[in-house]
Amino acid sequence: MGGMTGSLLLLLLAGVSVSTMVDLQKRIIHGHDCNNNERQYHVQLNIKTQTGRALCGASLISDQWILTARHCWEPGETISAILRVHPHGNEITETINLNNIHQYDKADIMLLKLTTPRPGFIQIALPDCVNHPTPKNVMVQIAGHGAITAAPDKTRTPYRVPDLKCADIKVNNCPGVKKYDELFCGKTTDKTSPVDSCLGDSGGGVVYKDRIYGVIVTVDKKACTAPVEFMDVCGYMPWITQITAIKPPKSAVDKIKDCFGCG
């Protein structure tokens, strides 16, 4: 993760007085741009809803499949995927066909299929759940285009930033009763520069050792007051591989079997 520090989100303010800006910055989640060689598999989803537009993140997991959060789309809405959104310059936009939207019935996870395969596009590998299960008590990377301002009561204000933001956040226990069985959480450990995600970051990938282990699904109404929730991709690998036909990573035992007698 390139020694990244800081947090995911950057405050963009317009028409705000200096005194107000100072009050906000004391409570804001600082951020930095992802490096050009990072997150090239990140996909931006633009959703046309019944009342306006919404923004989500996603990840390209093969030349034709995108992984994101289920709540990013509802029937009756139109969803478009922007590939190569980071770094800028070669973006490609495709509206997702209704028949190519696959939602998991009882979890906040969704697969989108591109009409045309995109060979050569950078992809993120699925998790190696057998040899390296979902990480615990380690730093993982999150990213997104969502940004916030935080009022004195820490209330969020969503805003889209033009450049993709990256940050590290520590995997933590989820407090209370989890909405979904296959869920893990992340919470900031840095009180001076707290890490959080915001509206618009949902669906983005949670990455550990260059593999996607989670999907951002929930953020609290107030900044840095509760852990961010991630869907555990390992818990849905059978469904993902069934829908996409992507082969999961082999276990160490399977690799030995494949090479039995070789050499």
C-alpha cells in the first residue's frame, strides 16, 4: 500500500468564511491522491435515480466483471460504469444492461457484467481465502471519490472529488449486532488524522496484499464516530465464482497436486 498515511477524504469548500473553514478543518478527514500506479482497477459508478443522481465505487475483477455493493442500484434506475477513471485520461463509460446486473439476495454485494470484455485493463485479484483468510487487526487500503465536510456536530456533507483518494485503515471488530453474517469493519486509530469513508465511496474495494477482501457498504451519519463496514468477499466466493466463472486462487495443497511428478 506504498506507505500511505492519512485518510481517504479531502475537504473541498466553496463560499465558506475563513472562521467557518477553521471550525470545519478541525473535524475534517484529511486525504491524499492515490498514486498513478495504484487503484487502476477502480471503477466509478454513476447511478441515475428517480430523483437525481448517485455515486458509488467498484472494482474490476476480470476483463468483464465488476464487484460493488448491492445498495448502489435499485430496479428502475440506470447505472453506468466508468473504467480507467484513475489516473485520468483514458476513461471509458458503459451503461450496464439490466440483464447483466446480479445482486446477492441477502447481502449488500453485487456483480455487474460489461457488454464487451476489456482485455488489457488492470484488474484486482480475488482473495486467496484458503491460504490467506480475511485479515484481522492489520491495515487495509480503501479508496473512493466521496468527500465530506463535517460541521461542529460532525454531520457529513457529501461531495465528489475529481481525484481518487487512498488511505489505510485498521481492521477492527464490528460493534453490536452485524446486519450481515459475512461482514468485517475498519476503524481509524489515528486521532489527529482520522480515516473514514463517505457517501459516494460505497462499493469501493478493501484491498490487502494486492487482493480485494472487502467491499465498502456502510458509513455512519457522523464522521469518525463508528467503524466503516465492509462485506467480506471470502464469504461470497462460491456465489462470485458461480456467476462469473472466475477461478478462485488455488490452495497450497492443490498447487502441490498440480505439480506432482513434475520436474
